[in-house]
Amino acid sequence: MNSICILGSTGSIGTQALDVISQHRDRYEVYALTANNRVELLAQQAHEFNPAAVVIANEARYDELCSLLSDRPDIKVYAGAKALCDIVEAGPIDMVLTAMVGFSGLEPTIHAIRARKKICLANKETLVVAGELICQLAGEYHVPILPVDSEHSAIFQSLVGEGDNEIEKILLTCSGGPFRKFTKEQLQTVTAADALKHPTWDMGAKITIDSATLMNKGFEVMEARWLFGVPAEKIQVLIHPQSIVHSAVQFIDGSVKAQLGVPDMRLPIQYAFSFPERLHLNGQRLDLFQSHSLEFLEPDVEKFRCLQLAFDAIHRGGNMPCIVNAANEIVNEAFRNDRCSFPQMADVIGETMQRATFSATPTLKTYLQTDSEARRIATELLNL
């Protein structure tokens, strides 16, 4: 029996992870569930999965959560950022699914690594912001990091059994989002409601907007670089609208291995939990007898500037990816609240990259300072 802590249990990844656990209750049990604001759903999950503890990050909602769980005195209730870092260190926990959104997932992940917990990584910002630090800590504490992103899981699955065979190129696929065929002029007037209509994946609002701008794919390039030790120059982004080939690896002999499947995040979640085993998963199967036209196109980095900005940040290194992530979180929220246009998101991120303090050798303290400074700059630029 593996005991699991889910950071971000009320989000898209967290809820699907609980579905996986419900299919394999003989193998997995929930030790702790956490959420940022959604106390009603968190309480509902707690009643169903009987964790030892729950944590609500927003301390203002602590009393409300306590009230909703007043009939369950056996479930301990905590609140605040420190509680998130403390809970992942609990002795009974075997693995931590980091499904929190954004920069807030960094410190709890670091605490989980130092407590020698297996990391099932869905919070890509952890590696975007502090990839070098996270990989160093994982090596120091001998902690495995298993990818949960569908693309990185596909790459990981393609590499299983390959040992030290040299990678020539990683082929990172991308649906292209809802605006793939739009002109620059059309992009001037798109709304958050338009962007949230993702053509193939059902995801949370923040990541769906990032997918529309292709910033999400830029973040995934950064993530792949650290997870698989491959320089950005050997990672190629392919627009693949059908989302059937989840990603692939090309080796030095020219052979390409890919992982295919229907768009279902439960598969990479379960694979991270069960690796190296494969367990049965209820759900739709890929039917190759159906007519599948598989397209692969180059991304337009002029039209979708966020992807180019992400590559620029990778090449600059240091704390520049942290700057990009912080600015992106600000503009993403602003776009969702109709406070900036679709093209303006890239403009603000680019300008923040110019203005924020650069550090070539950042520490955790630097990352925290950088995140705060970049958020302030991006917010000021939006209000000009």
C-alpha cells in the first residue's frame, strides 16, 4: 500500500488522480489533500477518501473548512503556506503528487525532496523556475522525479529500457491551441472565453490560457531540459493538432520512439504512481482502425511570441526563467479578467525580462526575490 499526498487535489490533475486512486484502492491510500481556496470540494474529497490530514492554503478559509469537517474529528485540518511545506514531510507518506498551479508549488516540492519522498511532478513551474536546484536536491537526497505532464510522461516512456543510448532529439508535441489558424489581426480581439475552449484537452483555466499562447510549451521545453538532461537545442516543438502522439524521442541511429494514446491525463498520472508497472485503467482506448490524420507543423513564434520568449529565457539562463514565469502568471490572470489583450501578454513578459534584476547564479532566496520583483514589474506595466 502506497500512501500519497496530493498538493492541489481540487484542480484538474488532483481530481483525476483521485479517480486513479479510486480504481486501485488495494494499492493506494490518501494521506493528505490540499487546496488553495475550494473548501467545499476539499471537504467532499476528505469525506470520500479519509485522509489523515487536509490543508487549505488560504488561511481565511480555515474556519469554514473546519466546520465542513466537524463530523470528522479524525481528519486533522491545517492552513497556510507553512502547513503545505510541513505536511509533505509526514512520515507515512511514500509519494507526493505536486499538482499545485504556479510558483507556489516550489517550496513544498523542495520540502518533499528533502524528506525523501518520491515526486510525481505535475507542477511544471517547479522546474521552470528552479530546475538546477531541484535536480541537485533530487540527486543529493536520491529522490526519483516522475513526470506527470502527458508530453514528459511520453518522453519518459519512450526512454524506458534505452539505458545510456544517446538522444539526438526530443520531439515535444503541442496541439497548437484554439488559435492555431488565427491571423495576427484576429488575435488582437480574442477573449479569455475563446482561449478556454481548448480543442483536445480538459485542463484548468491557467494552463489552458498558457496553451493558447504556447507559453505552456515553452515551459515544457524548460522542464524537459532538466528532466532528461538534453539541451534546448535538441528539443523540437511540433504542432500536432490531433493530440494522439504525446511526444517522441529520436536516437542517434535515426530511430524514433513515441507514445500514443487518447487525450486522458489519468494515464500519465497512473504511470507515475505505478512505474515500472502498468496497471489497468478504465477509459477510452486509441483505435488505430479509425481514420486518424496525424499532422505535424512548425510553430509560428512570431505570431505566438511567448514560445520565443521562453527559448530566450532558456538561453539566458540564471533566474531569467523565473522572471518569465512570474510575469506570465500576472498577465495570464489579467487576460482571464479582461485586463489585457492576448498580444499584450507577450509584450508585458518581454518588457519584464528587460527590467527585472538578472542573476546568473541564483539561490532559493534569489528565486523568491526574483518572483516578487517580476510580479511587481509586470503589474506596473499592466497599469500603465
